Amino acid sequence: MDSMADEFSGFEGLENDPKAMGQMMRKMGKEMGEDLPPEFDDVVDRLELGQSPEEIESALPDLGGEAGSGDDE
């Protein structure tokens, strides 16, 4: 974990570089060694193609699932 933290300490500025963000996320996903949902690969692929997180969010509105859609009313 420490090696990952050192490697990804340059996280600042990635919001302006979708390709670098996608590459970092792909590498981090592989380092975790867990099976990630197919949506993860879809998002990373889109980032590596240069799509901004905002573009991805608007193209995949259901990406966040229902985790944040609780009915408080």
C-alpha cells in the first residue's frame, strides 16, 4: 500500500488530464487485485480516450447506482 501511495501522490492536477487519470485508475485497479465491475473499465476506457469526468457522468447517468438516491421525504 505504501508503494501505491508514493506512486499516486501526484494525484493533484489529474482532474485536468483525463488520460493520465484513466491510466492511474487502471494501474490502481490492477494493484488492488480485486474483480472490479465492468463499469470501472468503461469509465477508465473513456478517460483514456480523453473524455472528462463530467462528460462520462452525463453519458452514464446511472453509473453511481442507487447509493446516493435515498428517499428522505
